[in-house]
Amino acid sequence: MEVIYAGTTRLECRQGDIADQPDIDAIVNAANSQLLSGSGVAGAIHDAAGTGLAEECREFAPIATGEAVITSGHNLPNSHVIHCLGPVYGRDEPADTLLGDCYRHALHLADRHRLRSIAFPAISTGMFSYPPEAAARHALKAVIAACGELHHIELIRFVLFSESDLRIYEELFDAYRGSC
Ligand code: AR6
């Protein structure tokens, strides 16, 4: 795990399962537009949350690319889930802006709900085929830019499924630390 600070906000990257972050208020779902269960992150979150999550999601669907909506966490250890629809790489343009929108909107939504901590998966880098290095760069840029606008969020965690994805974040964290 590595840590950097953007102002007073702590940013962490670690390897793990987004559905197993019990110390975090809101976990972020890499959702589909219909907010249904699926493979990857969406499957893990819906499996752990139980059917109540899918029921609550029904009233918010469909969502647009770059949008974020918030539900409760149901059987998850987290009070809330924030569902973001990332861009499909090569189809939804401009991909970098739309990906950044997901992170920015999720952070502002969590902050408006007075939540203190949030965990993100690497949105769009699985089924949606966004190259992981570019996705990580845009994600971190959007998050660091948003930190100055947040009032309640103290901890932002990036949860990476694979060791190679963790390495990408570790290198970006090192570069950011070196630039401060
Ligand atoms: N915890 C953390 N990261 C994970 C987990 C997990 N449990 N499982 C996979 N990843 P994806 P997308 C990583 O496909 O690209 C779904 O079917 C994975 O290795 O979940 O935004 C939805 O229903 C990858 O790096 O999300 C949508 O249709 C990253 O999380 C579509 O896929 C994102 O992979 C969304 O595609």
C-alpha cells in the first residue's frame, strides 16, 4: 500500500477486492447503464450486497456515461454504494473527460452525503477496455483536482485487483510525491 496527500485528503492505493473494504463509507461500482449486476466489479458488489441493491437501483436506471448515483450498501459493510458508468474505450468520447467525470461526480456525491471515506476500483479498465496506465493517470488527475473542493472526505482509496494495476498506481503516487 502507498499513501500520498492532496491537501489534507489521504489517498491510498492497495491491492484487493472492492466488495471487501469494511472500513470505508462508500464503495464505487464500475456499473453498466442499467445498474444491473454483471461481471467484474458490478458482479462482486451485487453478490455481496444482496438483491435489495438491484431493487433500489431500478429507480435510478438508466444512467449516462460519466454520471454517478448513490444507493445504500444493503448487506455490504459500507453504508453506501456509488454507481458510475465509465466510458467504453474506443466508443464513448472524449474518454478521458468522461472517465474523470466519474471520479469527480462520485467524490462530490459522497461529500454532499457527508461521507468521510470512499474506495474506487479502476473504472472502465475491465470489460470497457480502457488501457490501465492512461485510466490511472486520468483518474488520479481528476481526484487530485477535486480534493480542494471537498469538505468531508478524508480518505480516498484506489483498490486494484491485480498486482500489475497496483504497480501502475504506485508509480503514479511516487511521481506525484516527487513533484510536491
Ligand atoms: N474488486 C476490485 N477490482 C475488480 C474486481 C473486484 N472485485 N473485479 C474486477 N476488478 P470491470 P468496467 C477490476 O469489468 O471496465 C461489468 O460487467 C478489473 O480487473 O468490472 O468499467 C458491468 O456490468 C478491472 O481492472 O468494469 C459493465 O457492463 C476493473 O476492476 C462493465 O462490466 C474494472 O473492470 C463495466 O466495465
